[in-house]
Amino acid sequence: MATQYAISGTTARTIAASVERGVAEGSLGPGGALPPVRALADGLGVSPGTVATAYRELRQRGIVVTRGRGGTVVAHAPAVGSRRPPRVPAGVRDLAGGHPDPAFLPVLTPPDRVAPVHGSHRGSPRLPALETLAREWFTRDGVPDGQVTFAHGALDCIARLLSTELKPGDAVAVEDPGFHHLLDLVPALGLRMVPVAVDDEGMRPDELGQALRAGARAVLCSPRGQSPRGGWFSARRREELLEVLGAYPEVLVVEDDHNADIAGVPLHSLTTAGLPRWAQVRTASKHLGIDLRWAALACDATTLARHDGRLLLTSGWVSHVLQETAARLLADPGTRDLVAAGQAAYTARRTALIEALGRHGIAAHGESGLNVWVPVRDESAVVNGLRTRGWWVAAGTRFRIESLPAVRITSAALEEADALLLASDFAAVLGESEATYGG
């Protein structure tokens, strides 16, 4: 066999369970090859069709991927258990997490008293005051607010949208590089990812067209504050993307506008053009705090019905205690001022780092949002080199499918003086790397 792990089972279900157990326990690591179908069938004394069915189930659940002549291998981020971020080493400054500066986050103030509720909130899941504020939030940027609902964060919302819209094996167009949690989520739902390259203006229209021609039934994109690269839709790029999408009216277009209040750039949304199937998700975690697990969703009527129908069958509603907390913050002038100050600081700090790197001849990207994306030849050499100098940055492999190597630096809490020092250390690490690897 092509692996040391002894896969067992006599049915497709038990064979798939054996592989999943090996992945969950770490015996089968990411990229590990599974035996060819016929070889495993002979070893287990079952038909090749039984093994093929097991492998198909594992592919649909995001545990393995098939690479043509390269065979079937364990997925890079298999949908088994939970994948947590790397532990930050002691004594280094964490610039890897993508988090906002706590200085610009308000203190959460839940209601002092909560009256008991008889029964459930399924009949009225949304607080009217918060729904009004959410509609104003979308309307501010021109997003249609005719259909608005809530969810437990952006990923919760997107997972529900995809699982009600698509079936296992369907294809989803995703940004490359893109938000690593979404790149983990899509295969975990049994869906196939079709990478779409992004630049400083977001998704590239030509590559989106290729993904749609390849059968993508949904598109996940970030109109601004894109993670990790920081791209944002210009007015021209918006029109180019809409021209491509016009030939595919049945495709669901989902915008993740998680940086809506701190991206530092205006919104040119695809949702304002009358798309038949669309959704925009906004979360509060980046500008109001990660404990506020609340997101607002604006969408077309069909999408709303499917989302809320599934929500009512599962968690039912977002906690009214949480909704009341969110409503207080959104309506508070002091909180709005604090968020505005954060947006200005994030723009200044991101710009300062890009300029500091540029003075050393290092190209970097970060047109909006909280991060800076720096292309490199060897991610490990840069991450480890900066670690020795007291900096902890994120290797780009977590965010990439087919795009070239890079590292992501969270600049949200990086003052200008620190940016100058980091840029100097970055240049030194690149010099050492070039000497080691022969230029």
C-alpha cells in the first residue's frame, strides 16, 4: 500500500470511516497518499466499486482530494476535527492573527436585566430596533435592504447559504488567495473549490469567467478589505465582474463584507445591480469585538427563505440578549466615533508598513483592511527568520490554493516606528534567504 496506515473495512461506509479515523488521529497527514482503488480493493477483499464509493464519499466531505494521475490524497485542511491557528511562540510580537487593535473596540454592555420568555422566539426572531439599524447599515452603502435577516457570524451564515443552495460535489468559485476559514469551510460542506485569482481590485474577471464555465454554482467574494491581500472592487472592476455574471443568472453571488466599517475604502457592491440571486453578509467581530457573534444578511427573497427556513430548524434565532447588545453599540455615538478612529488608524498603519517595505525594494499589497500581503519566494524562511527577530507573521500557504507564495502581516496594531523596524528586519531576512538558496 501507498501508506503505512492500515485502512480497514468491508463496506464503503466502514472503509470511509477507517480513513476518516486515520486522518482525525494524525496517522494520515495532509497530502498523504491513499492506496489506488484496485490495490486497496485487493487488500481488503472487496470490489473496486466499493472502494471507489468510499473515496467518493470522502471527497464529498472534504477529507480527501483527487489529483488525476497523482491519485487520491488527504486534503491540505481535511474537514475532520478542528484546525486551530499555530501557537504564537513566547517572546515574539503577534502579527499573524488578522485581529483589530483592542484600543478601538468598544466594551460590550449586555442588558442589565433580561425578562424571562415563555416559549420560543421563533415567531419573532429579530428585534425590531436591531433590524432597523441593520437596514440603515446596508442602505448607507447602497445595498438593497428589502430582505434582511441575522445569523451567528459570517461563517455561520455562509455555511447555511451554501448548504441550502448546493449539493455535495457542486463547485464554488473562491478567491485565491482567500480567507483561510472559508477555504476550510467549503470542502467541509462537501463542495468543490474553483480558485479565482485576485489582485488589488479583487477577483479577476477573466478567471471568474473560467470558474463559471467550469460549472461553479456559487461565488464567494469580498468587495473590500479582502483577506489576505486587501483588494477592493473599484467601480470599473465591479462593472467587469457584473458583465461576466450576466451570463449566469442562476449562480448565487455571496459578498463577505466583514470589514465594512474599517476597510478604509468605499463600497462598489455587486448586489446593487439587480442580480437574481445574491447575498451580502456583514459581521461585527472586526469593529465591535469577536465576542459579538452576530451578522446581518441582506439578500434576495429566495435566498432569505432558504436561509431562515434552515435557521428555524436548527438554532432558531440569534439570542435576543446578543441582539440587544449589538443594537446598543450600533446606536451609540461614542462607539461610532471609536470605530471611525480605528478605521483611520488602520489605514495609516497599513500604508506606513507598505511604504516602509517599499523603501527596501519589497513589494507589498494592502489596499484596504487590516493586513498586508507580501510575496516571497520561500514562506518558511521568511516566517522563521522574522521569528528570530521577534516577529510572528502568517505563512501564506494557509490562504493559497494555486497562487504564489507570500506572507500575511496584520498591521492593525503596528505603529509607524515599529513598521520601520519590521521592514528593516524583513529586508535582512530576505537577504539571508537569497544567500542561503543561491539568489
